[in-house]
Amino acid sequence: MLGAVLLVCLGLLLGAAWTVQALQPKLRRQAEERRRLNAEWSAIRTARGQRGRCPRCAGPLSEQDWSIAPMAEEDSPEDDD
């Protein structure tokens, strides 16, 4: 009986370890996405705190500018020539 309990516990430990290894790339991507989103929200809060001034060029911002998300370098359209 004790052997069966030990085998079940060992199976649970191995299963948990394999599950963590299998999910690790996904969790890393999610953490990277979370960091990127936090940085973008921080930039938005900073810009709003500057009373309608762009944090990069200090130019005035309109209400419409708040809804336009800046494109990251990897998201920018490129010529496929």
C-alpha cells in the first residue's frame, strides 16, 4: 500500500515538472507581452501627465492622438521587394 502511494506521489511530481517545462515558453512570451504593455501604459500616463504634450517631441497632442497607438519597429510596414 505504501509503495502505491509513493508511486502516485512520484507520478504527480514528474507530471508537474513536465507540465511546467511544457508551459515555460508560453509563460515567457506572456511575461514579455506584459512588460511591453506596462511600458506602453507608462508612456501614456507620462504623456497625459505632461498636459497634452508628446513625451518625444514636446509637441501638442489633440484628444484624437490619445487613441492612436504608436507602432513598434517590428510592427511597422516594410517593402517586401
